[in-house]
Amino acid sequence: MSPDETLAESPARQAVGAARRLVVKVGSSSLTTTEGGLDHDRLAVLVDALAARVAAGSQLVLVSSGAIAAGIAPLGLRSRPRDLATQQAAASVGQQALAHAYAASFARYRFTVGQVLLTADDVVRRSHYRNARRTLNRLLTLGAVAVVNENDTVATSEIRFGDNDRLAALVAHLVDADALVLLSDVDALYDGDPRDGDASVVREVADAADLEGVSAGDTGASGLGTGGMASKVGAASVACSAGVPVLLTSAAQASSALGRADVGTAFASTGPQLSARRFWLAHAAGAQGLLRLDEGAVTAVVQRRRSLLTAGITGVEGSFEGGDVVELADPAGSVVARGVVAYDAAELPELIGRSSHELPPEQRREVIHADDLVPL
Ligand SMILES: Nc1ncnc2c1ncn2[C@@H]1O[C@H](COP(=O)(O)OP(=O)(O)O)[C@@H](O)[C@H]1O
Ligand SMILES: N[C@@H](CCC(=O)OP(=O)(O)O)C(=O)O
């Protein structure tokens, strides 16, 4: 922190300053050159800032993008590839360069780095989710810095996250982080894209009302990353709903941000409104099918928080089994909730639309129990 910087005041900023367990996400554009290769100098400056926090006693999970971008120049490519196979080839070259660079850079401070490459399945399937949580917890309690990225080389286009901002928000929940810091190439959230001219900085986001009138673009400036500002704002709201406050600033200001200076945009925690299981259902789980509901069922499930019964279901789509996650749609087709279904898809067509007393006793259970339902 430089002498002319002021100390963070808001609760969200104080939480970032005091966080014992911290998730930091850094984007491709902050780690790579425009030609597509690792920028070792910028990476070292980032690690200096992170290592200072670890030396002060924080546990650190670093969600680092940059694998695809770092593989561009070594493979003789001209720009970020668009097809999945070349992206995966670039990621396989770039990820190992990234891992090596982080290990070498943290070694300057005698910190050990563990690499954790996650697929969407690891965060979306509950059994994998628990396993990923256990691995990360163990790494942190053993004193290592965990460096996380999506496992780009094996993920297919259908199951890719493709967006490390959201992955970072889910990881923050996964490890029960005290704060999430999103580092980009822009120093804060503005009410419009600062590349387009006049835009005012948004310092604090206490709730959704503070985002009214803010337009966040969905493409980055460099062409190296993926998410743009929209994905950062979305990720911040997911983390905040899990009770994790977020600070958004530039990688260039990492040292100030982690040193408690009043920089960037702070998003206050709005949660935890959901239990860990419901958070997972709402934000992480992938859906295997869809149930269409009539108006009465929508009111029962969304407003009155009741279990879903066969009588209010008008249609069944997808091939799911009991225990899978399904989406619930209102008569207009909008998804209004998600839940863990108690029946196989094949069992439902002859039961739907019928009230419980018309059904044989063994089929009088709820289709989705209220405890397994989360309105969106
Ligand atoms: N409302 C906004 N506030 C700040 N930046 C914005 C906004 N809308 C669009 N942007 C652009 O989003 C870019 C950051 O996104 P991106 O390049 O994807 O970051 P990263 O590679 O760090 O994930 C900024 O450089 C900025 O030009
Ligand atoms: N997993 C990809 C990064 C995807 C991504 O979200 O990139 P970015 O927008 O730079 O954070 C990679 O390492 O290249």
C-alpha cells in the first residue's frame, strides 16, 4: 500500500483485508503477452502480492486462467484459437508452462504449490464436489498454495465451464472462503465499458439495486480471455449469495487490494441465504431434465415453498433417474426452480396430472420434496 492510499472502510473491504481463507482469480489478459505467451514479469509481481498475504497467515486458492493464451506463441499460432481441439492443444502446452511458472515464482518465498484442474463435473456432481472440497481443504491445511484452473484439455464443449469467473465463485463456496478477489485488466467496475469513453466508477455494491443502470460488457479488451465484465459481475453475485464478499480490481493493483487499500469495487455478501446443499443445487448442479408445471404448482413451489406433487406437472422432458437434478418450468417455459427428483423419467408420464389420492399407495410420494427444491 502506498502512502497516498486510504485504508478500506466498508465491511466487504474489511472482510477481504481480514480474510484467513482467500480465493483470488486472475484472468488471461493479466498474465500473458499480446503475442500469446506467459508474461513472467507480471506473473512475478502478482506472486509477490499473493505471497505477502500467505506469509501474513492467509490460506490461498489461486484460480488462474491463461492456459490457452500461454500456449499460443509456443505452438506458433497467430491468435487465440476458436476451435475446441486447438484450444485444448494450446491449453495442454500453456497449463504446464503456467504451473511451472507459479511453482518457480512461489518457490522464491519457499511456498509450495499444488495444481488442481477441475472439470465442470467435479463441481456439478455432488459426489465429485465433496471430493474436490476434501482435496482443496487438505492442500490448504498442509500449507500449500492451491492453483486451480479448468481442466481444459479433456472437457468437451458441452460440459465446459469456459468461464473461470464462475468457477472461482463456486470454488470460493467449495472451500468456505472468507473472501474472493477477482483480478482483471480494469481497476474497477464502471457504469459502462470504460473503453467506450466516459464511465463512472462503482465503488460499492451492497445489493442488486446498486447495479441498476450498470452495463457490463461480455467481451474482454484483449481477445485473450473469455468472460468480459458481465461474467465477473455474475460471479460476484453468486459468491455474495454464498456469504463470500468480493473485491474486483486489476491485477496491477493486487498488492494494494490485498494490502487493504481502498481500491476496486467491493461487493457485499448478501448470504448465506441458502444451505450448502441448496447453493449447490442453485448454482453448480447440471440438470438432467425438465418438468413443466401448471400455475398452481408454480405458486405452491416458488411462493409457498411446498413439495412438488404429481398433480401440478403437465410435461416431462429428458432422461433422468431418481436422485438427478431437474429444472422446473412455468407455463410460459421460464425455469423457476431446480430440484432433486424422486422418480425416474420413465415412471412419470402415467402419474402426472393425477392427484395423490388417485395413485396407488407406493406412488404417493412427492415428486420433489420441499427440502430438495430451490426457487431461482
Ligand atoms: N461496466 C464495465 N466496467 C468495467 N469494465 C468493463 C465494463 N464493461 C466491459 N468492460 C470491459 O471488460 C474488460 C475485462 O474483461 P476480460 O478482458 O474478460 O477480463 P479477464 O481477462 O481479466 O477475465 C475490461 O477491460 C473492460 O474493457
Ligand atoms: N481455462 C481457460 C480460461 C478461461 C477464462 O475464463 O479466461 P479469462 O476470461 O481470462 O478468465 C484458460 O486457462 O485458458
